[in-house]
Amino acid sequence: MCLNYYFLRFFCSGSQCSFPSAWHGSYFHLGYSSSLLVTNQSITEKGECIWNSGSQYVLQGMDGGEKCWRCLSIYRKHQNVLQYKESDCEYKSQFVYPEELCMRIPGDGSMFSMFRKDAAATQCPLKGPFMFSYAKGGTGRPCSYPKSYMDTCKDHNRLQLHYQACTDVQGSESTSEQLKCIANWNEGSKSYFVGELEHEHRRNEERRYRCFVYEQHGKAGNRTVRMAQSSSATCEGLWSPAEGYRVFDMERVGGSGERCLFPSWFSRHHSWSALDGTLNLHVNSGEKSFKLQTFQNYLEPGESQFTCQDIIKQDRDTVKVVHYVKSDCDSGYVCAIISKVADNVISVQFGEKSRNPSEACTDLYFFNPRSKLLVSRTHSAGVCPLNGRYSLESLEGADTPHLFTRCSSSDTSIITAGCGSPFLRVETKCSQSNLSNVEYRCHAHWTEPGLTRLILSDTNTERMLCLSYTERQGRVSISSCSLEPAQMVLQETGPCLQALSSVSSSNLLNPNLTLAFFLYISSFIFFKCMVI
């Protein structure tokens, strides 16, 4: 039987107390061996809710086999974080009003944190990249040279931290950590966020969760951040960005301050690709970034976003650029030299990835870079530089240019090209006695003293290759435009008139080609008549 009105109302009338549905779920709580489950009317290990007013909840639990009651002041900091202070668990004889229990919560009592398990990732409040120094304990000597590096991942829900080791700082080490952001909130001038460390050695829940407090100053490229990290899976005791298990001084990496734009000869062609298809480059609108896809071990396989960070040097046909590069959670700075070779052909050289933009173009990261030719397929085909009819014979001991002739072995091939036409035809009698006839489109060409390089595309497969040739020798490749070592001997066997007479009727239906043929024949007959 209840002893008085208050006990009648408080203990006997049945609970009208319930927790908001947004709180329901399973939570990690430091110090408990298993998860705490928040339901409509109870919290595991804490008890059943029987009274509440505002943020204060009185729960009935057990202590030594006897019923007791405690008050919790609960604050929802984020959909994935609950924090609370609590009173001692009191017996029935120790209080009269439920409010008494809540008044007994110490003002300087611990603020406990509960982190939702299997929480969905949220957008990280810090947007990188940042260079930073760090110190352990807040009072230790900072590891500031070389600078460490932090950046947001491509999905903006994770942070990647690369710690550098400093030779003069004990306890510093070179390591990387990836952090999934699961909550963030503000308290006055300070901001907080909670992250899950996603490395294998962090599978233990007590080592997985960490809380951070930070303050930001400045804007954009001039932004600085002071931040502290908790020593355990709680936000308790993390009062200031200057005190914590680990303290960070971060400075956001900005560009040179000038408008960083690619040259027009590069950006006006939005799509570029390597001859062998191992690399595709797409220039984005705005002319200061591009997407790079690589399919073999040239750079890092996969898709990366390159953004112009700083132009180091530029002249008419060449530009040297530091790029900010991001691929999923990996980012950094890559130096590249881009050179115009022809109207629709460029040469690119990429260095290694640096975490510091000022070091990207130094010999430490830009040493012996490999050159790669890229071709724009959107460019209209031009007239072939070869004019006439040529014989092609393989050099003894050289690899057979079967990519060009479509024969694994052959005696002689005939090339017909030029004379106002954008096409080049290769006719070969293969060793199996069948005739191979391949037609190419002359896509681009450029000349050097005594040497011509010609980009060809197969009219049927769109496969591209490069024919490099002098007056006597040549080589065909799908990966470069090198003449060494030569594969074949080229010899002119007929002038342009003979070549035109051998062009198929389908090609002669081309109005431009027909007109060129008619004008050529007319001038030839007129010249003969004048001689007579």
C-alpha cells in the first residue's frame, strides 16, 4: 500500500513516462561490457522510466536486489549521440519527490556519452585538405616538421589522416588513420564531432570511437583549426581544443591566389585518350579540373579528380602545373607537364604524389617522369601527309608490324595514301594467300627534322596507332610514337596520280575527293596540251 499522496502518484499510478522514438536504438557506452538498448520506456542497465519533466527522467532500477531510483538529465546532441548526467540510485526511504532526485545531480558531475551503434555516416564538419602539426597530451613538443596531412574523402563522410614522424619528437610515428564521421554539434564557440576509426586494429569498440572538439578561424584558404582528441571512447573531459590526448594545429591548404586555368589548346578538347586505351582524360567545365581514368600501372589504376592548384611555368605550347588530386579517400598533389604536340595531340608527364604542394614539382617527387601521348578523337580528320603509293617490307629480325597490316607474316604490303584524301589504305598478301585490306583515317601528324609521326585510327574498330617514318624506314606502335627500333622499309613506288586511280569508287563518291581528282586530271591534261 502506498504511504502518502506522493508515493501514490509516483510509485502506484503506473508510468506515463516514455523516451522519444528518435532516441530508440542500441548504443555503445564506455565502461559497459554490452550495448545499452533505449526503448520506449527503458534503458538497459539504468532501469524503467516512471517520471519525466523536460530533459529530466527518473528511472527505477535495482541495487543489491532492492529497488532504487535515479534521475538522468539527458541531452540529444545528435541523432547518433546522447549525453547525460545522473544522480545516485536512491532507495524509497531517501526521498519524497522525484524532483529531489534531479536536484541531487552534481553540477560538476560527469557528462557521459552514448554513441549509436552501426550509425549511418554523416558529413564531416571539416573540409580539407589541411596540413597540420600534432602533439600528444597537449603539453608535449609538437611534431611540426615534416607537416602531417588530413583531407576529407570523396564522399565527405570520412577523414583520412596521414601522420608524419618527427626525428626530434619522441612518440611521433608515420601512420595513417581513416575516420568515419557519425555526429557533430556546436556548444557556444566550440564545435564537436564523433568519429569511428576504421582500421583493423580498432575493432575493439573502446578503441574505435573518438570524440573531437575544435575551433575554426578565418575563411577558405586562410582557415586555421585548433582541435583536440579524446583519449577514450567518450567526450567526457574534452573541454578545450588546447587540451586532449592529441592536440592538432591545422592550416587549410590554399592555391596561389591566382585564377588557375588550363591553356585553351588543352581545354577546348574535352576528351583525351592514350593510343593504347590505358588512360582517358576528360576536361571538366570551368577549364580548371579534369577526371583521369587509368587502367594499367601508369600512375594509380582507377579514377582520380585533378584540380589545377598552381601554375608553375607556362609558355606558348607547354604548361607545368601542380594539381590537387583526389581518389576516394586518397588525396595529395601531383606535378604535371602538359605539352601541345599537334592541334589534337598532347604529351603529358606526371610526377609522384606528394602531401605537400610546395614539394610536388621538386626532384623528390618529379623525377624521371614517363611521357604519355594523348589524342583527342573529336578533332576532324586531316589530309594524310603521305602522298602516293608505297611498298612496305619488314626488316630482317624486326618484329612484324601485324597491328598495321593485319598479317602475322607477309612479304610485301602496299600503302596508298594522300592526294587530298584523309584515308590511308594498307593492302597485304598474307602468307596464307588471303588478301588483307585495312583502311585507316589520318587523325593527326607532326614533323621533326627528317621524321614524321602520323596518328591513324582504324575506320572499323576506332583503334588508334602511330606510324613514325623517315624517307626510308618506319615503325608502328599502339603505345608510343618512337621510331626505335625500326620495323620496316618504306619505298615510294608511284606518284599521287597512280594512288588516286587505285582509290575505291566508294571513296571517289566523296565530293571533295572527286573535285580534287577532277582538278588534278584537268591540270595534268592542260599541261600536256601546252607541251604539244
